[in-house]
Amino acid sequence: MSLQSWKDRIESIALGLLTIEINTIRKSGMSAQKMPELPIALHSIVDCYSDFLSSGGYGVTQALLDLASQRIGGAPGVNNTLIAWKPDAAPLDMAEITNGAAMFEAMRWAAAAAIRDDNIVLLGPTPEKALHQEVRAVFVRIVSNCRQLVPLVKGLAAKYGQSNELFGGTLEETAQAVFSGARNYYDETDVVILIRKVWDIGTETVLAQTSVQVDGDMVTRISPDIEGAQRDFLLALHTSSVKTGLAQWQAMFDLVKSLIGELGRMLFAPRP
């Protein structure tokens, strides 16, 4: 690996340490599995998000997927149609869904439509019929995460190709490509970290969240949905998680310092 590659890797890790975020999440039906291969993890995210969107009445349709594909392909004049999109057909069958960039783009606009319609209800005569704030928060999360995943997945598809089976195929196609031996896509640390976080949190309810900035600022957010009997236990659990997270954060800082020192020695070592 070249010195420039080492420098880029260290810089990427250091930038990722500017903020640490610790979440305490409520989840039903935990499977206790570790994150699968990257392309399969993307399928898991798609399944999770598309199921949530469909259950809310905003499942991705073929027409929406076609529009999303046009948009990421650079077609002009598509945005207004996407902004006005409404679910007017049955959502795609799970067997037809891919883990490609167009699917994440489509889910982004489906979630945006749910938020748009909820805003209309909030401003109308029956605001009490608006979405529960935690449900709305998941729609917002889908919009935000899919916006980040679209260019990421496009980059992976361009880099690893393989007829788009890894990053743009159905689950069956992707599984066949993965288990045929194509497993060399874990060299992008920031990519893996982002996908892991999206995969970990899914559409679950975040009960407590603490963000710590490198300059010392700390923000803790608590969901109002925590019931009184559980509040003390969950906050104690979250506090313990924060302490553990900060200790790991410090360990990563120490590692980066060590790597920077090693890089400096490599850069400025006397040449033979």
C-alpha cells in the first residue's frame, strides 16, 4: 500500500472521530446476528425500509422506481414529478426489489411523500390524525439515510460491477455473486461504518441518544415514549453505554496518534 493510501486511510478514520453517537434502541424480535456481507446488508436495509414504507401506505411502485432511476441517471425535469408522487399502484413484490442506487432513491422519495402528506394533515382541520412523532421520525430517517446511500451504492456498483449483481441485483442474484467468491469490498472503512449504522438501527425507535463532539460539546436526547417504570433503568443503561463508548473513542484516538507517528517516521525516514 502506498504512503498516500496510508495517509488517506488515517485521515478518514480521524474525521470519523470528530463525533461519537451512542443510541439506546427499542427493538422487537431481535435476531442477534452480525452484519452480513456488505451487498446482503444493503438488501436487509432495503427489506426493512420497504416493509416500513408499505405498512404506512407508501410502498415503492414500479413507476416510482423508474422515476428514481431516471433521476440518478441525470434525466432533466424529473424532480417535480417525484415531489408530487403519490402511491397509486401496488408496491413492488419483494422478489423484484434490488439493492441498487435506484431503489434507495425511490425509497427516499416515498418517505418524503409520507412526510409531505403528514404536513398537510398537521395544517388541516384534524391535526390529531397526523403520524405519531416516532413514526414520522423513521420516515425522516429513511429520507436522510437513503440520500447518503445513493451515491455510496453508485460508487460501489461502479467499482465492483459484476453485471450489477452485487450492488444492483435481486437478493437471489446478489447472494449467488457473493457466495461465488466476490468478497473484496471491505476496504472502504467509511462505507462500512455508514452501512453498519443504517443496518443496526433500521426502523427501530431510538429511546435515548447522546452525541459528543471533539470540542467537548455533549447533547443527550430522551424520547418522551419512555414509560415511567422503565425510565430509570433505561437511562442508567444509556449512561453506562456512553461511558463505554467514550472509553472506546479514546482508544481510537490513541490508535490514530500511533498511526500518525508511524506515518511520519515512514515519510521522513532517511533514504538509503
